[in-house]
Amino acid sequence: MNSSSSTMSFVLSQKGKPLLVMDDYVFSSSLNKARRLETPPIPDSQIFDIPYLYTRTIKNEEFLCVDKFIKRKTRILLFASNEQLKMLFQNSIVLMDGTFSTCPKLFGKVFTIHSIKYEQSFISGIELLPDRKKSTYRFVFEKLEGLAVRMNLVFSPSTIITDFEPSLAEAIISEFTSSNHIGCYFHFTQAVYRQIQRLGLSSGYCSDESIRMTCRKRMALLLLPYSVLLKCFEDLYESVLLTSSSALDSLKPLFEYYENYWVKTIGIKRWNVYGIRIKTNNNAEGFHNRLNLRVAKHHPNIWIFTRCIQGEEIRFNHVLIQMIGGLTCRTKTAATNAIQQRIDTLYLRYQIMILLLMTYYSDFLMSLQKYIGEKKKIINYIDSLKLTNLFICQLLYI
């Protein structure tokens, strides 16, 4: 009797009630069985047939643009609607990025291409790639160029923003010779800070003001005009080499890494973002975060993944209609606007300074030309102006 009453007490308790889910279990099991009947078999290799339903958008328009084997058992799938492709080919700014967690197990990477319109990022192409080789990226770009020709358009963006993946960069340089390829500012600073950690400088970066300021100056170099960037880097590097401070002396390996990799290997033009409004591909990263939430699992099967990106295509259409109807993009935070305003003010001051120096330089040369061939008079004239050597060097440098 006692055992029966204790059993009833447990069943009616908060711990026991959740276990009484027989009806729900039967319902869930039946639902899963019905769903499996409607879902194609999950493939175990890249050689499989894609049902018609998964090659179309939810509105029954063409969605699977490219389905090719570049090698035996090496397959590339490219998903995009005609409206997405049209926006991509007519746009001048393109973001490219990749993600791995939402990639189906049979493929190596999800590669996404985004367009900027109405100051808003729009997903314009989703590719499933087998690897991250240069030849694979070139194959994708060639197929996109072919699709553009078919639509009587040209795929030749003026600006392409990516991370610093070497094989992707090589493919972009070879395929888009007239485009300005820029590395993401966020990925740049992230890579530099990781190197700071590898060199054991994290504690010094957090506790020593001189180390922190020098490192931050080095990260800010890519915001400078291209014409003065290298000179500023050399001056900053020289100040570290000549320092008597043991703290700054520890930064020498960091500057060697910066010079050997970012200056000589990558090249200044790849990471110089002076005068560029969009400096990162964070919009692409944001899309990947949303895709992760939509998929809700790591490495889903190909059919779950396709269903999710069909939903993203519907979202693309909804947002585009709203933007055409006058909706503005999401307002930036006050902190972001304040930072951008400060950068714009500094750029304006720099441009004003350049104009003033150029004007003075022109007047300076006009006065000097009267004394051509008379060395003594030139020296006397410069002395009368009482110019500092630094200012003269600035004039001559410009």
C-alpha cells in the first residue's frame, strides 16, 4: 500500500507529470514519419538527384542556377532567384563571405554573395562549395558571368569586400581585374589582435598605456590616405626601433609580422579603407548569424538547408518591396554615428591642411623662381621666411 501511494505521489508531482507524455510521443512520432515520407532520402555522397521542389523558390520560380560537377564527386550548387541575380549584376558594391557551421555535411563551405542597395545588404547568391581552392572560386565567378550574359547584363562590381582568405583573393584578382578588392576592416584588426595574443603581449596591451596606444595606432593605419600610409608606418616602426623603453621594445616582433605579412605579402591597397563608407563585411556576418538561427543545428542535411534558404529568398523579396515603398534602413546607434562623425571631421581637417600647404607651396615656388641660379639669394630668402626644417620637408614631400 505504501509503495502504491508513493508511486501515485511521484506521478502527480512536478517531476512525474512530464513523464506522462505518451499521447504527445505518439503524435510526434506519427508527425516525423509523415514528414519523412515527404522528404527525399538523405544522400551519403555528392552524387544524388535533387527533386524539382528543391530547385524552385516557394513561388515556383527558378532557384537552382548552377548544378555542376567540376571533378568526379566534386559538386557545386548555386542558389539565386532572377531578382537576386539582377540586383547582383546591377550593383557596384558586393560583399562576399563564407560560413561552415550551417554547411551540409556533404559540402565544405557555404559561400554567400551580398549586394548593397538602399544602404541595405541583400543576399544575392548562396553557393555550396566542395572546398576553398582558387579554382573553385574561379568556377563560381565564371558561372555568374555566364548568367549575367544570359540576362544581357555584366557582372563587374567596382568594389568587392571580403576577408583575407588567400585563395579567394587570388580568384577575385584574376577574374575582376578592374574591381577594387578591399579586405574587411574588422578581420584586419581581429588578425592583428590575435597576433598580439600569440606574441604574449595581451597583458602589456591591457596594462601598459604606451603599448596599447602604439598597437592601436598601428591598427588605425588603414584609415589613412594611401599616399602617406607607408611613411606613417615607417615613422611608427622607427620610433619603436629607437626606443629605450623595454615595454615598446617588446613590440618589435609585432612590427616585423606587420611588415612581412600585411605590407609585403598582402599589400597596402588590399587593407587601406580611406574614404570608403563600407569598411567591413559585417552585413554578411549578420546574415550568417540569422541563417544559423533559422537552421538551428550544425551541418544539417541538404534538404533542411535548402528549405531554409528558400525562406531567405522570400525574406529578400519582402525587404526589397518595403525598401522600394520608402522604408529606411535600420538607424545606426548614437555611438556609431559619433565615431563616424569624428572620422569625417578628421578627414576634412586633413584635406583642408593639404589645400593650405599646396597653396603655400605654389606661392613658395613662385617666389623662388625669381632667384634661379643665385644660390645665395635663395638661402637668404628662405631665412627671411623663418620656416622650420620640418615645414619645408612637408612642403617638398607634398
